[in-house]
Amino acid sequence: MNIVIVGDGKVGYSLAEQLCKEGYNITVIDKNAEALMHTQETLDVMGVLGNGASIAVQNQAGVPDCDVLIAATSADEMNMLCCLTAKNLGAKHTIARIRNPEYMSQLQTLKEQFGLSMTVNPELETAREIARVIKFSPALKIETFSKGRVELIEFKISQNSPIAHKKLMELPAATNTQVLICAVDRDNQVHIPGGDFQLLPGDHIHITGTTGDITKFLHSIGEDGMPIRRIMIVGGGRICYYLCHMLLEDRGIDIKIVEKNRDRCDELCELLPKVTVIHGDGSDIELLESEGMDQMDAFIALTGMDEENLIMSMVASHKGIPKIITKTARFKYMPLISRMGIDTVVNPKSTTTSQIVQYVRAMSNAEGSNIITLHKILDGNAEAAEFVATEKTRHLDTPLKNLRLKENLLIAVIVRDGKVIIPHGQDIIRKGDSVIVVTSEHRLTDLNDIFRD
């Protein structure tokens, strides 16, 4: 499959890197010769120097024969123009990064007018990720499947947790709940555990099940968490704006935003009248303390500087703020941050990449892939994918215990007629079922990819 990416910034490079790993042929277009040279030297891609909206440049990049063009420049209008040009030249599919909140209410119209196959908004999706964690405070990260019926949450086992040193097979009786621990990160090593796997303090575990069952599970081990009502956000960019809109649906939440750009403060005051906006430098710890940092239930660092976010979050951790969320643009920082007592790390690039990889995988399956959801977990070292079983799915109506599945792979959940099933050996997969699979080693494009034979 041939893919053209317009824009060699942070998101464009991240996309090129991931899609190269997926085995696709990648061409990158950008006007910055230095950035393009670095990408070509680092990744197995072809580079084309020039304006991504130019017909001549797109022809040089092979857009008329490409399967998908992804426009990921910093300007929404440029991205839409690139996709329109590509569509007119013959590109089969086009994907545009559109970030401006003003365009959100007219996305469907824009998709039709510009011939867009898909739009992505990294800031909006990151805000949704943060909002889920805020509303369910015990979780470090939450992903959803099957239209919200199933959740996959990341949770850290504390030193005194009642499930520490227990084997997975012992948990149903100990907690009286139907959940499944489907992935474990221990000392930066990923495990897809079996029933005899023993949990240890410090493990980052991924639990899947319904919201109700996960809540019951955490309650049974004394990890209910506390409701988050007072929130301080440093950095008033687009993620902050989207997040405040989501959180203010709960009338009991009080939010303070610290933003150092005066004009942006004025905009936020107008856009978010129910939020307290403070003009100041969020890296000034004395300022944060004077604004009641110590009294907050959650601290969220969303500036454009990873280093500032890290330092502020470390200070918040030192002060004992219960929930700390940090944004980083660099994947290499994510394991480091998580080891510093900082609850949740969000990466807009990762969110965007997962969405686009899911779409591209669906396109790449010659029979028409039935993949409907894809989430990268454990810092990108594993993934959870949701498929729909079709008449072409092999081994339908066969007990799971009789299937020969690939190694380091687990069937985590089956959803049938709206009912969530945590599978056991006697359960079967039927046509029409949604099946959620977790794996640490395999690139899945179809449900049949899970079988050895």
C-alpha cells in the first residue's frame, strides 16, 4: 500500500515512523529541507521537497496512484486543500488533521465538500482521554470499545494491595467480579498473562470489562478513588479548551487555568465564563502555590514544553496532589514520567497515530477488514483491537479451549447482542460478535490473524 504524508512535523514524523513499522510504502512531502532530510535518514521513506497542495509536487510524490494521502501540516486550511487536490488527482482516500474548534460543528459538511475519508483532531481526542480519567479517578488510562460497553483501564498495584502476590486464577473468587487482566507491564516488560501469572506490587495492569464490573472490582480491593472536584490546568491551548467543555458538564467541578499569554487569557475568559483564568507563568511555583495548588484534587500540565510539564508535575507529586496528568510530545519521556509518581501521561501524537493506523489496516485487508477499534497500550508495546466476526471468520462456534491461538495473544472480551462476555474455555465466537483481542507481538488486520492455522 502506498501512503503519502504531507507535513513533516511532530505528527507527520510520528505517522511515518509507525506506518513504516506496519510495512507500508511511505512518501513524505514538506517545504523544510532539513526536516525532510532527517526523516529520510532516520526512516525508510521517500521525501519530496515542496508545497503539499501543489499539483506538480503531488504528482512528483505519486499521489495519483496512492492509496491514501494524510495531510498533517499545522494549518487546517492547508490540510483540507491538500486533500481536495489529492482527491482530484485520483488518490483513493484522504485524511486531514483538523484542529480548530470553529470547524467542529461543520465537520460533516467539510468532509463532503473536500472529499475527506477521515478527519483527526489530536487535541480533541487527548481531551477526551483526560476527561475519562478525571471522571474515573482510580484509572491511569482508559480506552473504550463496543460503543462504550467495554472499557480497558490501566491501574497500578500498590504495595499493600490485596491482589498483590495473587495469581490471576484466584481473582474471581477473591473479588466476586467478572473482569479480565489482559496485559501487565512489569519493569518495562510486557506480559500477556495466563491464569497462573502472579501479580506483584508496582505492576501496571490493564483490566477489561464493563464499567460496572470494573468499578466493583476496584471497590473490592479498596481502590475506589476519590471524586475530583478542584482542578488546576497549566496551559490554555486547544486541549485545555476542549477539556473544560467536557468537564463542565459536571456542575460540581471547579477549574483554574494558568496561561502566560495575555491574549489567550482574554479569549478563554470569553469562551469559558465559568472557569477561573489566571494570567501568569505556570512554571512559577510560587504563583501556583498562591493560587491554591496544594488544595487541588487534580493537576494537569498541558503546556507546549515537555520539560516544563515534567517539572510542574513533579512538584505537584511532591505536594501530594491525588491526580496528576502530564502531556508530552516525546514518546521517550513516557516511561520516565510514569516512574516519577506521575499518574497519567498523554501523548496527542499517539492518539492520532492509533486512529489512522486503524483506518489504514482496514483498507489494507484485501477481503475488507472487520477491525473497528484499535488502541495502543503499554507505551505502544502492545495493542488492543476490536473485530466483528463475519461469515469468513474461521472456527466459529468452536469452544475457545479448542482453538490454536498465536502466542502472546489473548481474547479479552466478546460482545454479543449488547451483552459483555468475559470469555472462558467453553465460550464460542459467533457470527456478528464483537471480539476484543490484546497482543504484544502481532499486527492484526483481521480476526483470522489470531489463529495459528
